[in-house]
Amino acid sequence: MRAERPVLRNRSMFRAFIAPALAVTVCMVSPLNAQDAAAILVRLETTLEEFQGRYGFPGATAAVALPDGAVIGAATGLADIESARLMTPETPMLAASIGKTFVAATVLALESEGLLSRTDFLSAHLGDRPWFDALPNADTITIDQLLHHTAGVPDHVHMPAFQQEWVRLTTGEGDFDPERLVAFVAGQDPLFEAGAGWAYSDTGYVLLGLVIEEVTGGPWREAVRARFLGPLALTHTIASDRPDLPGLAIGYVAADNPFGMPKRTADPDGRLLWNPAVESAGGGFASTSADLARWGYLLFGGRAMTGRYIDRLLDGVPVDPDAPDILYGVGVAIYPDTPHGPVWGHGGWIPAYVSSLRHYADHGMTVAFQINTDAGVMDDSSDLVPALEAALADLAIKALP
């Protein structure tokens, strides 16, 4: 539910919470020198401890996928402050917009299967829906433009009407109708002509979820599971389609959050006070940092599906004329020139959870982390996310033999 942003500043909240407790694990899928693994593990746990001490967040997990496929993961702090439940590397959190990488990859897979083309007009798949003609740029949007956020479709997440309706939208049980989200932009003016600009839009990915369902005849999450989660053994990545998600870390928000949510976003039994199914194909999954790092290793390493797809995945467009070095591909943010070379990945924000996935192409390294608070992040008052991304990148790359 959050756009990629290059810079965040200042400090986050939750400084008063307990001293950090740390748990670590190493999940090795191919041989790795034990001494090298141990050195990376020590640096990973130390970094997380230092960041929790500096920023005071409740808990966090992080994982590094090495060039040989080995994944090293660590956790710090608490998954539940009130019950003092420790965060572990296996503790899932809502991955938010990192789910767009799964949705976009599924669209590429469906294109390879001949079920759609990125050049298709959206009208070819959804033109018979009763709301379609009221969609901004309805007749000129293509699948490719939705993937790249160049369709000119407003983002319902940041519309006041959506935030005012949050409680009503998120108190239901069971399946959530994503067309309720499309209704927020129906009748609105387009942000620009289709293909003439760039603006991050969760609504656009909600529409892609509807397209996936139209061409496969089944739920979009099932299309993702069948093509990626199952075959790639991403067993700790599950659909966030209900409030009761097993083992989920409790998330914490700032008191003045725009959705009017209480600071603790789950009941005493760990059940969310809202239905995350409202995210739809704008995200849609809970995961662990280790699973996200493994997914990045496979996706960006060209191993996630058969046949060539990296050229389509990294077919990027500029996100801002003032930031020509930041591109957006097919569900992936692209930073072509950084101190560590090209970086590909995606960030994720949803109330009470922040996630990051970054692949360092020149080094074959993938890094992911998750934090169970968004305090100071949603309003850009904290530099926690970019600072931790930079620290983990240095850790991973410098730790290579």
C-alpha cells in the first residue's frame, strides 16, 4: 500500500519499549562455508540490536540471501509487547506492497502462457463490468501501464473518502470484493493521459488482480500460489485475506494515524482488529523476511519461472523527471546507479507494518527486513527504513569472502 520513496527522515517512536531480545536462524539451501555464515549471522544480529536500540521499534526480522542461495535470518525484540512474545525469524508480518512483485510476476507468467499480453487494453478483459466506463482513462489503459503505474489511475489508499470508510470496509469477514475499492476512483478525473506520466496506484494493481481472475477463472491469490508459492516452496508466505493469521506479529501504529486505529492493532488473542483482505492485489500476503529474501533471490536471479523474463521485468520507466535515476519496472523499483551498483526491489507499508526487499545485482545478494510498527514511517518523519536498508546492504556485501 505504499509507493517507493528514495528518502525518509528523522526518528520513529516506541523508544520506551523493553531491552531487545534476539533470536537467530540459518536456513541453508546450498553449501556455505560455516565460518562465513557465522560471520554474516553475527553482523546481522548485531545490526538489528543496534537499530532497535537507536530507534526503539518493538521488533524486527531481517534475512540475507547469498549468491549460492543460502538464506541467513535473524530477529530482534518482541512480536507482542503486551504478552512479551519474542520475535523469531519465523514470525510472519504483513508484507504489504511487496505483494506487487508476486502479482506482476503472475501477469508475466500468464503472458508467457498466452492468456494475455501486456499490450492488451484493459477493456479487453474488464470492459463489460458495470463500473468500467466510469474508470479514469477507461478506454486507453493497457495492462502494461497498470504494471508500471503509468495508467493515470488515482490511488484510492490516499483518498480521504477511503480513509473515512476504513472501519466499514475492514470489519467484514471472509471474501472481500475488490470492486468496492475501484468504486473510490470511478468518476474521478485521471491524473494524466494514459502513458503520459507516472503515479503510484494501488488501485491499478487491484485492477490487475481482477484481470488475473478474468483470464484464469479463479482467485488471483490462487494463481500466485500455483505458479510461485507452491513450486518455489515459499511455505512461510500466506494469503493475508482474513484477520486471523497464525503467528502474525502484533503491529503497532502511531496514536494519530489517519485510519483512527488503536495503537495495538490486534486483540489479546492476536487476531487483527481489521480485515487485511482490503488490500487486495495491492499487496495481499503475510510473509517472513527469509521467505522474502529467497523470493528476491529467485525472482531477480531469473530462477522464478521457466523461460526468459528478466528483460520484461526490468523494462523500467522514470518515476519523476527530477529523479531520472529511479525507474519502475513490472512491479519492481529499479535504482540503476547506487554505490553498490544496480538495486532492484520493492518496499511495503500497511498500517502497523513496514517491509523492504532489495536485490544487489552486481553482487548476487538479496536483503529483506520487516518491522512491526509504521510509527514515524508513514509520515516520513523517520529515517529508519533507508538507514536500515543501507546498513544491511553494507553488511551483506562486505561480508562476502
